[in-house]
Amino acid sequence: MLADELRALLRELAETTNAVSAAVVHERPLMRVDSDRTWHVVPLGSGAFLSVEFAIPSITDIHRPDSGVSARLDDDARAQAIEVCVRSLRASARRWGESRVPNIALNSSQAPNRNRVEKRIRVFLQALVNMQYAVNAVVAVRGKVVTSAMQLADEQRASLLFTQRRLQAEASRGQKSSHAELTGDDFYAVSFWYDACLIAFFSAPYAVDFVRHRARLVTREISLLLPLLDEPPPAGASAAPIPE
């Protein structure tokens, strides 16, 4: 859908430039600078505008080496990213037969940085495989890999779909839970959350009870992160900017 394409473009812009929010509006916003915010407005044509909001870093942040504000201070890189986004937005609207880019908004509070979320999940998976005979671990949701502790080997990737189907079949037979567990000489798999599964791979037989305990701790933490990766369904209430 067009809304999905536009939202993805705005998300990429926000992540590239560390923008607080990005939106397409059909009335030119007033150019303003607050004490801690600044806005960039770029025409898209046919009465549409791209409005991008940035946080102004404090003096303390600027001098902190780990603050991550260097991208915010690079005006040339920011302007280039905005120009690329403008061209992509126009091209997307043309592909869908629209004369102008429709209203769409993306707020950083609604769309967290996916890379940061995946990186956090990867940290938990790497902690999980830090045990005897463990060689890798992966989380998949609705049949798609979210991330893994390390790059998946070909045989590991090839076994994912079959293992997920086995988990679904096992869960359908359960009476007390909608989730399931599978064990084998070289893998441990458990389903959790909504259509999510954790699969750990081993190079030799392992202690099932110990791995089950560790997996339960990890899935508990990952369950709190997976909702941040969910795409909200496009709706009129979220497609237009919130009126002031």
C-alpha cells in the first residue's frame, strides 16, 4: 500500500538523520525554532510539504563523546538525506497514481529505531548461546527471521521453516498452553509471544532443563521488545498529523 511505502520512507529518514518526527502535510507549517526543537519544511509539489522535526542537542550532549549527536550536527548530510526522501516520496506517489503525496506522519515515539531494537534482541541471543555446546540462536516471528546471535549457517536457515511448522502443530495439540517446545540432539525450540519462536542450535547433546530455564528468561525479555517491531495498521487517525 502507498501508506506503507511512505511510512517506510519517513522512518528511514528519521533513523538516518536522528529526526524526532517526520510528516507530509498539505498546509505549509510555520517555520519556527523552539528552545529544544527545530523544523525543516521542504515543498513536495501540488500543495504538499515534508516537515521534519529535530532535537537541538545541549552543550553537554555536544561534548559527550558517546552522545551520538554528531549526525544531528552534520547539516550537509541531513540536507542530502531529506532531498533523497523528497524524491522518493514523489516517485512513490506517482507509482500509485496520486497527483500529490497524501498526508502521512511518523513520530519517533510511535516508530522506534528498528536497528536498535534488533540489536537489543541480538544481545539477549548472544547471552543465550554463551553456554556449553551452543553455537547459535535465532528469533523468528510469523515465519520471518528477526535476528540471530550470529549469522545463520545454510543448514540452520534451511531448518527454520520446518521447525516452526512443527512448533505450530505441537501447540495445536496442547490443552494448557498455546505455546510449544521441541528438543533434539542439536536444537532446542520454543514458541512464545504471538507467532514467535526461539530456536537454539547446539554442536552436541545438551542439558534440556538448563537450556529451558535460560530460554524462558530470554523469551521473557524479548517479548517486551517484539511489539516495538510491529507495524501499526494504517488508519485515518494516524495518517494525518495531530492538530495543535
